[in-house]
Amino acid sequence: MRAFAYKLPGYFMEYGPIEAPDETAARSLIRQRLGVRRLPWGLQVWDLESRPLQRWKVAEAS
């Protein structure tokens, strides 16, 4: 299992980790978590091995 994170378009918060075997499965779990049939346009999903999760980015955006 690998760990993934995601960020909704237009928001500063990053969410995760989501454990899944691959990115496709992670996207399916994100769809279930959000309760939608299709993921929002511009949703970013990445493997936490490539970039760690940054939970609080609000100070940088202000």
C-alpha cells in the first residue's frame, strides 16, 4: 500500500493520507470520501513519497 494526498481546486488545505495500491484506487477512495460521482476539475492527487503533506498553507496565502 502507498499513501496519497489530495488538494481541491481553489483551496489551500491539503488532505490525506489515503492508503491505496495505486493512484487510480486513491482517486476512487477520494470520490467516495467526497460523496461525488466525478472528481472536481483541477483536483490534485500525489504520492506522499514524492512530496510530503503540508496541512497548513494559509499563512503563505495571506
